[in-house]
Amino acid sequence: MTKKIGDVILDVNNISLRFGGVKALTDISFNVREHEVRAIIGPNGAGKSTFFNTLTGLLKADEGHISFDGRNVTGLAPHRLTRLGMGRTFQITRVFHGMTVLENVQVALCAHAQQTWKVWTAASGLHVQRAKDLLERVGLAAQWARTARTLAHGDQKRLELAIALASQPKLLLLDEPTAGMAAQERLASIQLVHQVAKQLGISCVFTEHDMAVVFAVASRITVLHQGKVLAVGLPQEVRASAVVQQVYLGEPVVTDGQPVPQG
């Protein structure tokens, strides 16, 4: 059956995770619709990266289940989720620094095509045009021959995006995609992600500390605090939330003379 725009592609139900005696995630439910750009925000230590790592199979939830594109994917390994169409980038950029920009994308395309015996000989000419097309899409076409380590940090993030796109994802999970960038770079970077996702019909979830970046592109926002969902809503609703302001500003919030309880 052909799915309508807006159908849920990722559905997370009551996920909990413990590290020893510490509960890192508590009863988190969350969903993403096709073609949607969602943001996850929260103070340092709120559980954003832990939640991402659970979604992408790097960590296994103790409770709850995850459905992706109509399948139960709870506990699946990262490579299996990638094969199903879930792409991921990380806070710390993961590229092959000794390879050229083009070779990095060729390697990713070989891996997606399950040409694993050829991954380390990507320079032999495999998938050259497709790799160049992806580099064009992220604005790196002119730098295809450069060694990845010589790229500026923001361009390494663009390269990582191209690598993620090589797996033809239906959903992109971006963990702090503007981390380490100068203020003027952040908005341009997230707008590129938004543009690419829109052009390719990809759903996107990202974590971010810069609220200007979040409010610029997110259609819905989930706020995590101490491993729990504190708030969910449209950008204007989250911006106006007294409880969210309290968490971020660290100041007591009072309504009608009474402190607002934290969720």
C-alpha cells in the first residue's frame, strides 16, 4: 500500500534504559512522520545522545519497543537498521581522514551495495559519478580530490552528511550536526540538511543546543530532561513553555504565585 505523506515512519513506545543502578532513559515515547524534521533538545546530560544510540542499535533498551517503517526493529544491530533505511551522523565527525573526499563517499556506496570486498579499493573507479552527485548535493563538488583531513570542520560535517546519504536513508538521525561550528556556520549547515531532506523526501531528527538553529527548521520539538520527556510541541509552544524555560535558564518559574512543577 502506498503511504500517504505524514504517515508515521518511526514509532518509539515507552523506551527505558539503565546503566547499572542508574536509569538513563525513562518511559520515552516518540514518533516521526514522513517528510518531517524533528528536533530533540535538552541540557547537557539530558539523555539526547543515549536516546539516539538506542534508536540506532548502539544501545539496547531494557523496556519498550521501536518500530521503523512498519517493522519492529527493537534491538536490531546498527548495520541492519542502516540496510532498512535509517542513516546516522555523530557529534564527533566520523570520516576516513586519510582518504580523499570522493573516496570517502565511494566507500560508503560500496558498503551500501554490499561490495564489501571492494570497500578498501574504492579508488579503483567504483560509483564515481554517484559519489560526485552526492558531493554536489552537499556543496563539496569542488573539493572532491582533497584529503578529508584537510577540510574545515564544517566541510567535514558536510562530507559526513554525504556519506550518510550514500545509504539512501528514509530517516536521518543527526546528533549535534552543528557541533564545533562558528555561530555563522550553524544556521547555514542546518538549512542545508533541511534542504537536502526536503529534496529527497527524507524524514530527519536532530539534536541541537543552538535554539536559533532548532527554531529555524524544526516542525516539532521534543525536550528531554534527566532522561525523561519534559515537553513536546510546535516550536512556538516549546519557546513559550515556562517549564522549558526553567530547565534552560535554571531559574524558578512562578505561575499565579505557585512554582511550576517540573515534568
